[in-house]
Amino acid sequence: MSQAWTARRRAAALATGMAAALALAACGGGDTGGAASGSQPVVGLITKTDTNPFFVKMKEGAQAAAATQGVQLQTFAGKQDGDNESQVQAIENLISAGASGFLITANDSKAIVPALDRARQAGMLVIALDTPIDPADAADTTFATDNYQAGLLIGQWAKAKFDAEGKQARIAMLDLSANQVSVDVQRDQGFLEGFGVDVGDKTRIGDESDPRIVGHDVTDGAEEGGRTAMENLLQKDPSINLVHTINEPAAAGAYEALKAAGRQNDVTIVSVDGGCPGVEAVKSGAIGATSQQYPLKMASLGIEAIAKFAKDGTKPETTAGKSFYDTGVELITDQPQPGVPSKDTAFGAANCWG
């Protein structure tokens, strides 16, 4: 990256500073994470929402890294899970601000692509966090949990548990949304493969024909959605005894629905997140096992990568053997199963978030 080009970008950032500040206020907020405005490179963080503890921790990681790296951080979020429009507007704001790049957890991994194309055409580094873009190369790189592996681990754990207990599974699948975004598909399909279900097309949810699966419903990744989805599937088949949930808020709602039906003690719930409330739910037995991911690490590494790009044009590399940078995942349970690597809730609590 030439010094002249960088100077032009910084001049554009200064010229549009007032407009960007107004846009930030309209879009739900921005902050500098302690970084001073002016000559510092502008970087962005765009999350799905600003309420989920996962994204709150991600923002904390980005703010801390921005202060360390000497960049000006602007943050944005969708109004709710699935809100693509607000994320598109956030990207337009960052383009206007002359940002060097941004991190994004896409609400719609396909619909966001045209906005990402415009950002990259403007010379920005685009890093997907947590949720891969579809297609993945619409972003420069992805920093994420291996979501398929996260699903696979809880599926393998559940299968080992049910085999040891001699139980036949009746499975409820509590997914994210009808949009079938990449993170949703990968966790769903990874779990089913881990449990020994023939998933058919790994890029699609719901095309399997295994009779053990009662059905799929969507939760919007929220507690209320999890409760409603669980109620719906219990009406379809009251004998459900295994529940896969897209995340721990959905798992909390599913547990409340099962408790209301008097089924909380004979149904196993598995999930993905590893937030502190989720780890506590594993410790209490409300959740059998969860795959822990590390949002602070994702955001910190992402900000460092954009800061380096702003300095010398270097783009981040991927993890060896993978098409993305893997930020790690650990299975957390106090009921370890033979052949399935796991950590206990003491480890989970020491590494949780939220």
C-alpha cells in the first residue's frame, strides 16, 4: 500500500467525519474504543446484534485491540438477528469514512455480498467473523470457529451417551432461521453427522430422511424463539429426548419449554457457544454439553489484521489445511464420553464470556 494512497484515504476519512458521525448515530452507534480520531486508520466492527453476549464480548475484544493497535474503531449492529439492511448501511458508512477495513458477522451471508463487493472495490479489507460469507471468497478471509466441528463434537458426544445408555433417539433440531445462513447449516449438519445421521446435501438443512429426527424449527437464536420452537416440536412428538440448539439462548428457551412440560429431567440438550450462562447450564445439568467458541479472540485477531493491512497492505493467512483462520473450539461437559475429547465446566468457566 503506497503512502500517497494511504494519505488520500485518510483525507477522505477527515472530509467525511461529520457525515459518518451522523450516520453512526442513526445506525445504532459507533465508538473509538479509546482511539483518537484524525490520522489513525479507521476500522469497523459490524455484528448481528448488540445484545447477544457473544457479540458484546466480540465488541470488547475489538475495542481493546483497537486501543493497542492505534486505530479508530467504529461499531455497528443489526437491530435484530437477520437484519441485513442495517448491516448494508453500516458498510456504506464505513466506505464514506474511508475505512481501511472492517470485521462483520453477517446476518444474511448471501444478501450482504453486493455491499462487501463495493467495500473491496474501494480498497477495504473485509474479514468475516464467526459466520462465513456465501460464497466465502466474497470476504478477504474469515476468522471463525470451525462451526462444522463444533456441531460434530456435540453430535459425537450425544451419540456416545445414548449408545452407553441403550436409548433410541428422538431428535428435535432447533435451528436459527429460514435463511439457512452458513453458521446455521454447519452446526446443524455437523451435529447430525456426529450422531451418525446421513445428512444428504451438507449445504442444506432438513433434507435428511432419518426417522429419528422429529423435525426442525427456527429460533432466531433467541430464548423466546427456542421456547416456541420446542413447544411446537413437542406437540408434534412428545417423546423427543434429544435436542440440538443453534446457540445457548435458544437452549435456555428449549429448557423452559421442557420444564413446563415436565420433561426437563429426561431430555438431553446440546448446544454451541460456551458463554458463562451456558457453561453454568452445563454445570447444573440443564444442558448436557456445549461447544465453546472464543469471540474475543476472533475480534482481537481481526483488528490486528486490519491494522497491519492499513500499515503495509499485508493480508492475513488462513489456518493450514483450512480455508479460514480457525480460532478454536472445545467441547464442555461434566459427563465425558469415551473417544470424544472434552473439557469440564471448570475449564469452561475459566474461558467463558458474557
